[in-house]
Amino acid sequence: MTVLDTEVLVIGSGAGGATTAARLAEAGRSVLVVEEGAWVPAEATVPFSLEEMVAKYRHRGGAAALGSPAVAYAEGSCVGGSTEINSGLWHRLPDHLAEDWRRTYAIDEFTAPTLERYAEEMEATIGVSSLPGPPPVSSAILADGATKLGWESTEFPRVFRYAPDGSGVKQTMTRTMLPRATAAGAVVQPRCRIKRLTFAGGRVTGARAVLTHDDGATETVQLRADHVFVCGGAIQSPALLQRSGIRRGIGNGLKLHPTIKVAARFPFPVDHDDVPMHRIIEFAPYLTIGGSASRRGQVALALAESGAPYQEALADWESVAVYYAAIRSEGSGRVIAVPGFEAPIVTYRLTPGDLSRLARGLIHLGEALLAAGATELYPSVIDGGVVHDVQGLGQWWDAVTPARANLMTVHLTSSIRIGENAELAGADSFGRIRNVANLRVNDASLLPEGPGVNPQAAIMTVAARNADHFLATS
Ligand SMILES: Cc1cc2nc3c(=O)[nH]c(=O)nc-3n(C[C@H](O)[C@H](O)[C@H](O)COP(=O)(O)OP(=O)(O)OC[C@H]3O[C@@H](n4cnc5c(N)ncnc54)[C@H](O)[C@@H]3O)c2cc1C
């Protein structure tokens, strides 16, 4: 069996893993990053296309948290993780949440000034900016609808660098942190799935992995490391720890931002290459309204989710775009690794309050889209009713039921929470797993609750902070 030695093993190369690897390698540590997915150059696939789903998504995009209703979710699985497929919208963790989490979970060194310092550094490092010119039509629709209703909206900055001609390039991990890590000597090994961690004498000694070669042949590899960072994301990290026999505080408390959609038809063409940068924040942080990827495939899916005849709208898909209302949920879920199966079972229990907030969100979304000139609204609710005017929106109140609502999410967090409150948190204030001194988690799993905003900024901020703590103490 092949045996590889490293000082620090980083499992997963997404927002958390790439940030960890760059920071440790630049501080002179020997780092090996292993990533289950392939290395697909960022420019090899068209953003939000079917090819991208095939090449870069886990299970090609199809997964669901079981519940009533189930919530479909998506994760990246490629070098760079979900940052390669996301929309790049950037929102710092709100100060009031950081303070709330610090108190509730007893998190050391989690003050607003500390987090702000790291957030600023991340922004300067990867490049966060606003559009250099006017927004595309699909984005302006949200701003326009909000203005007409007297609601607050804003353009979110993104992890983009823009050229003078206005064209932008998303600053994914394969374009930012991973090149920094490799320039400082880190090695990135794609197509290497960690099956389980290995232990001796109360310490983690490394991991057992399966490496897939270019010809499809697989090989079992033993990795030996002085320190291990698990950064597989909020679903895969707890599943790996459970497979490795670590269960206390691992996998419960999963949070997600459930999202309900509307496919909106306009009497004018709408752009489809990018996602809207505007958000309606009138009802934030518990309810946010925004726009989704709207290529033909996504439009078809969103139209079909209403259960209404959609052929005519689909034929006119260039005038249709998909929008959503996302909530900060009171419910929570679990990740459960099942012996003998590769994928864990994921469950999520929405509360009646969550469903009621989703119904309210759907109606506010409809109001904004109608105000912006939409003529037909198809909700992601089976037989929810196609709406043409404000009077029609009332029927959606009773339609958002467990049996009829089609929900999805791309924000998954909180399955291994940080803090000194061991009753609530599976890791300590800096992501260390209790009773295994040299094992840390450093990804979305650590955020103690759903942030109510796009999570990448908070994940990278916390990951950089935790990496510095490691450097200072190990
Ligand atoms: C479609 C989509 C759109 C999004 N849009 C936004 C947005 O606009 N703004 C925002 O802030 N957030 C957005 N997000 C969420 C954001 O991208 C994630 O929250 C963030 O990337 C999570 O970081 P992470 O390090 O926890 O996990 P990931 O970035 O998901 O990285 C985890 C990596 O670990 C690998 N891995 C897992 N298990 C193993 C194993 N056993 N062995 C080896 N490798 C393993 C995975 O293959 C994956 O590549 C979006 C997500 C998606 C899917």
C-alpha cells in the first residue's frame, strides 16, 4: 500500500480547506490537501450550466435532506469545492450574530473587531467588489420592484475582479487560495477520497484514502500526518468523523437556509448568463429575496415545480427568470453516516414557523416581481396556482404545505458547532475536536447557526482565524 507522509493533512479544498492550506503553507508548514473531486479548470465549464453540474457537483447536483417537506441541497465536489460553482455573493457575518453566538456557545476570541480584521484581510486577498457599471436586467428587476414598494434593496458585492470593460472573473479557490498554497509548497491531490481517519494513543495519525487514477483504476493509500484538518463541508465532515468513530456533538444541529422559488415571466427579455447581484433586504435577516441561476434548464425545472402547464412559458424562456425567498430557519437537522454506504442520511425538520415564513416570503417575492412588471408567476409549490396580479397572490398562503412545497438550499452549516459550551458544541472555540488534540474541523460545519446571509465570507473568516490559532499553538 502506498504511504504518504505530511506534517498537516487538509481534507477538502473548498472555502475552509483552501484558506487553511494557504495560511499554513505560507507560514512554512508542510501541507498536503486531498480532495475527492477532480481538478477542473475554473474556465472549463460555463457557469450554472449542465456540464458544470456534471463536472463539479456532488451526485451531479441531486441530493435531499429528508423531512416534511424534504429540502433539496447542492454541494460542490471538485478542487476548490463549492466556491467553484457558487454565485460568489459576499456578505460579512453580521456583528450582532457574532456577539449572540459568542455568548450562547461560549466562543473564545470571537469578538466583532477580531472577525472584522480577518474579513478585511480575506476581502483584500481574494478580491471582493461591486459591479463597475449598471446591473443586468434580471438584477435591476429586484431593485425596481423594491423601490416601487418602498422596500430596501441593495447590490451585494461578490468575489469578483472586474476588467475596465466590465467583464468579471469569479475569484474561486482554484484562482486564489490554492495557487497561494501551492506556491508556498503545499501539494494538492485531487480524486482522493478519505474513507476514515486513523488513531493511536488518543491522537489522529492520518487517514485511509482511495485514490482514483486517470485510467479509472483505484488504489488504497495510507496518509500519515502530525495534524489533520477536516474541511469537507457541513455534510461530509460530520459523516467522515462519524465513520471514524467520533460522534459526540457531531452531525446534529445542521442548519440550512430553506428557499422557495418563483419562475417569473416578463413582457421583455431577461439576461441568463449570471445570477442577480441585488437582494431585497427589507425583511432581513429572517427573510431575504434574491435571484437564482436561470439558464434554460433551471427555468424548465422551476416552471415544472408549479405543477401547472408550462410549455408556452418554456417556449418563451428568454423572458423568464427564477427568483427566490430564503429564510433563516428555526428548525434543524442531522447528518447520519450509515455503515456500508458512501453517502450519509441527511434529515431536516422545518418548524410550522419556518413554513409560515416561507409562505410570507413567497408572497412578498410575488409582490416585488409583479411591481417590477412580471406578467406570470409560477411558484415552486405543486398546484400553488399561476399568478397574474396582486389579488392572485392570496391563494399562496394556504398552498405552502409540507406536501406541496418544493424547497431547496445551497447554504449548509452548523453540523459541528464551535464553542466551549460542550453541551451545544462538538468542537472547541477554534475547531479542535474534544479529546483529540491534533484533529480540527475548519469549514462551514463550525458556524454555530445559519448566518441568514451568504456564508462563504463567515466560513473563510473563521477558517483564517482558526488557522492562526493553530500556528500559534502547534
Ligand atoms: C450552487 C451554490 C451557490 C452558492 N452561492 C453562494 C454565494 O453566492 N455566496 C456564498 O457566500 N455562498 C454560496 N454558496 C455556499 C458556499 O459556497 C459554501 O457555503 C462554502 O463553499 C462551503 O465551504 P466548505 O469549505 O465548508 O465546503 P466546500 O466549499 O463545499 O468544500 C468541501 C470540499 O471537500 C471535499 N470533500 C468532502 N469530503 C471529502 C472526503 N471524504 N475526502 C476528500 N475530499 C472531501 C468536497 O468534495 C469539496 O470539494 C453556494 C453554494 C452552492 C452549492
